[in-house]
Amino acid sequence: MARPVTIQTERILEAARRVFMKHGYGASTAKIAKAAGVSEGSLFKHFQTKCNLFLAALEVKPGEQSWQDRLMASAGRV
């Protein structure tokens, strides 16, 4: 039985959050795909554009620290 697509989507979003937080919007989709363990084609199959991926990654789940809070907490770190 194949794995549900939502698992792969969540893995992509988690990787995108980490990469965008570290490298900003200029991070390559290749870097995000590698961090998620998927191909770039798979990444674009799920999100069509880098902008769509970025916006989806910004959404916060209940109980998660917001991306704004994580960004402020990491400010000044190299």
C-alpha cells in the first residue's frame, strides 16, 4: 500500500520552514527538496511555484510556535 500524500507534503513543508528560516526566500528549491528527501519535481507537483510553497510554509498549526516568533528568536544568530 502506498503512503498517503499528506505525509510527503508535511515533510516538504517542514523542510521548507527550516531552509527558509536559515536562508530566507532566496533559498533554492533544490536545497528544500534535498532537505525533504524528495525530487524538485515532486516539490513542484505539490506546490506548483516557490511562492506557493513559501506561503504554505508560513501557515502555523495549532500549538506550533509561529514563524514570526521563531524568526525573532533566531535574530542575530549566525
